[in-house]
Amino acid sequence: MKRRNFLKQGALAGAGAAVTISGGALLSAGLASPMPASPPPAGIAGEIAKPAILGGRPVLSGNWPGWPIWNPETDEKRIIEVLRSGRWSRSEVVSEFEEKWAAAVGAKRCLAVVNGTNALIASLVQLGIGGGDEVIVPPYTFIATVAAVLATGAMPVFADTDPETFQIDTRKIEAKITSRTRAILPVHILGLPADMGRIMEIASKHDLVVVEDACQAWLAEINGKKAGTFGHAGCFSFQNSKNLPIGEGGAIVSDDEEFMDRCYSYHNYGMPYGTLVGAVGAGSIMAGTKLRLTEYQAAIGLAQLERLEGQTARRNENAGYLKKQIQDIPGITPYKLYDNVTRAAFHLFAFRYRKEAFKGLPRAGFLKALRAEGVPCSSGYATLNNQPYLAQAFQTKNFRKMYPEEMLDIDLYLERNQCPENDRLCNEEAVWIPQNVLLGTAADMGDIALAIEKIHKNADRIQK
């Protein structure tokens, strides 16, 4: 029996379907075992068919892989060595992590820093971005992307989102370019690669620098080339929720040796380094700051890096399977990858929800019902291009000195930076499932699809 017929004729109808209850989770027929399972008792079948939010039995137990993963047997030896050494500030272990991360993404150089936000700030500053400049950014991203632009004194300019891919819409970028534009800051949001080929074409045409926010895109690829290695710099985050978790941490990668030397100097109080001639202790050669990673953080990162390749493969396999299972459900539109994407990172599994196909059930109601079935989910980002932080930044002393009054008029700014596609995505449509769920089994993915079908079939009852 095909899965679609199973869903329609089986548990959803309360009939004797080929399903089995194991550990509190409903396993779709044929996913857990090649042998068909016995039908559940009639009473249990009725509980399965009834939405959990209305008192029925949840499809899933909610026992998802924990995050972050830590294996004491394999992971703690290096940490203990570092702690016992008493050498905790940046040294050989950080350098080892940098070498291995550069190799993993195919870049010549890597600099580890305290977090992804400061990786972005350091990269922008060392590429000459500052007060009076404009940087084109997507509105569908975490606040850190725009906060980094504001921290340099530059002004963010928002280009709308392509709702099919959740990425910056490259068709909207050139209309945003002015005489003040100096950079494009694309974000591989959700771990899905942006359209870097087109972005680099636009940047080359208009003589702009490109800093890739790859803070959610570890090992993602476009035509086999890793995200973060297309622009002048690529920035990564290793915060606790990320696919490579350290707790806090970030990295800059680039093939530009001189740029990387400048970043190194900047992250170490402006002390001379590499091609930046001078002697340590002779004095700072630039205005810098302190962004150094610690040895024990790097040791955690090295342990996590050992698992990243296998976990990334697992997420891609499960994401592809789940996408196939839900793409024909009315009102559900999964993410779309650009044709040249050879691998995604899947920090989040995203799809769009249309309430019209669910009898008018609002997204909030759908999310509540899906959580009741044992599926972690959220609505994702709020709109970023109209929040109060922008007005506050524009009224600071530095911004008032760096920009003419008309550029700081928040009403005019908001009008110029409207992003209607992004508004709809944030306010009505987007649904996220977190990355640790994608480390489950194929049966789990089938059950997520079953939970969504169950809500779709009963949307009118849930709505009431």
C-alpha cells in the first residue's frame, strides 16, 4: 500500500491500519521494518485518528535526539588535557581548530573568534566598511546580521526575501544599490545556500565587497564548493544551538592572506601579525579589540567537528525524505533549493503554511496542534526591517554625525525598506522544525508527515 493511501485509509480514518506503537511513537508501515505490523486495537486506532490537541494519542513520543551531543568516552580527554595544562588562552589547540575548519570548508585560512557576530563585524571593518556606507542585507535572518552592520557605523538596506528559498531575492538587489553601497551581506539562512553565483556577478558589476553570513551553513555546498568561500570573507557561528556547537564561538575564512592577517591583528588588540610588519610588544599598529577564542572552547570544537560530516549527511537524507512526504499535502510548501546546490546544512527544516487549505486554521493553531503531536516547531523570525532598534540606532550621536537628516528619518527609511514577501513569510507562513529532529530516523520523518496529514484532515474540528 502506498504511503498516501495508508494515510487516507489507515490511522486517520480510525480503521485497522498497518502501524505499530513503539516507545510512544507511531511508526509508518514499512519504515521501521520490512514486515507489515499488526493493526492496532480498535480503541487505540480511534485515539490515533483523533488529534492530540483534542485528546487523541500523539503521533510521536517527542523523544528526539538531545542537543548538543557529548560523548564522555571520546570527547573529554582533550578537554581535560587543556584544563590540566593551565594554558587556557589562545594557543596551539585554537590553531589546530582553525587549520581543521579551514580544511573542512576548503579555505586557505581561518581565524577563530568569540562568536559569529564578531566574525561579521571584524570582516566588515577589515574590508573597509564603516560610517556613511550602505550594506545590502536580507530581512529574513537573525538580528546579529544587521547588528554587525550597525556596529561598523554602516546603514543596512533590506532586499526582500524569495519565499520559495527563504533567501535574499537576487532579483531585488540591484534596485537597492546607491552611490553609498559598499557591500552585500548574503545569509545562507536555515543552512540553505543563497544564490551566490548571481550575488557575486552583481558585486563584481558594481565593485562591491561580499561577506557571507554562513553562521547556519556548515558544510553546505554550491556545485561542490562550500558556503562561506565565495565572497571576500565567510563567517561562521558555533553557538550552542548550532550544528557545530561550542557554546559560543565563531570563525572567519578567506583565501586572502593579507585580509586574514588584518583580521588576526584586529582580534588581538591590533598587534602586528604576518604581513602586518612589527614585533609583538612593540605596540598596536591598528585600532583593534579582543576577540580571542580559548583553548578549551577549541577542544570542544574539535570533538564536535569529528561528528559534523556524518550528522550533515543524516540531516540531508532525512530532510529530503521528509520533503517528499509532505510536499503533496494541501497548504504545505517545503523549502526549495537552488538548482546548483549540491548540499545543504539544514540548521532548520522549513516549509510554508497556507491556512486556506486548513479550513482557515491560523498558523498559531497549526503549530500548537503539531506540537501536541510530538513535533517541535516554531514560526521562526519576526520581521527585522521595521523593529525599534533601527530608530534607536539612527538617533545615536555617531549616526547623526555620519548621515544627513533625511537618511535618518525613520518613516522614510521604513517606506524605502518595505519587504512584503518577507512580511507574509514571517507573519503568516513560515514553519520551522529544528535540526536535531533531522537526526532521528526515517520512520520519525514519516510520522511528522502523518502528524501534518492528521491536522489537515481534522482542521475544521481543531479550528472550532
